[in-house]
Amino acid sequence: MFDVVDVKNALASLKLGKTAGYDGLTTENLHYCHPIIFIHLKLLFNMMSVHGYVPDDFGVGVVVPVVKGQCADVCSADNYRPVTLSAVVLKVFEYCVLQKYGDTCRGLCYIRTKCSMG
């Protein structure tokens, strides 16, 4: 089960200044909101874990093409890579799972590494 400290640490792990996901929320929205958000997120994450259910909206993302390099030809589709903008609440949940169960799950299931999150 997750506790408030897990949620706080997960949110602190996210970088500020990133683009919002499809829901329009940024890390700053959660970072600067009332501290009660940690309790609500803890309750949500624990219910998700107990019931084995993840909301369908957590699987929604916005795919944005990003040019691979500054000198790349922007007219060629081969010079772009896809970047998916995910909901920030999903990122907090992923960090909670990674911090709590990362050693247990590694090798058994796919968990994004810290370098690919944020």
C-alpha cells in the first residue's frame, strides 16, 4: 500500500517545466496545489492497487513529433521521433510503483526507467 510520503517523493521526482498531458495538468499544478492532494492521490493509488483497476484515461496520451536534431531536415519524416505526453497523475503513480516495487518487478514486467520518465 502507498502512503503520503510515497506520493510526495514521487511528485518531487518529476521535473518542473514540462508540457502538460492531454488533461492539461502540469507537474506545477500538483506541486503548488494544496497539500491535501497527497492524501487524495494516495487514496486513488491504493484503490487502484486493491481493485486491480487503472482508469482508461490513464492510457490516453498525445503523441507529438519531435525533430531528432537541430541540423536535421525538417521536411523528412525520418528525422522525427515520437514523444508521448502522458497525464501527470499517471506519472506520479508510475513513480510510486517504481519506488515501492521496482526491485520486485524488474525482469517480471515492463517498468519505465527514471531516464525515460518526466
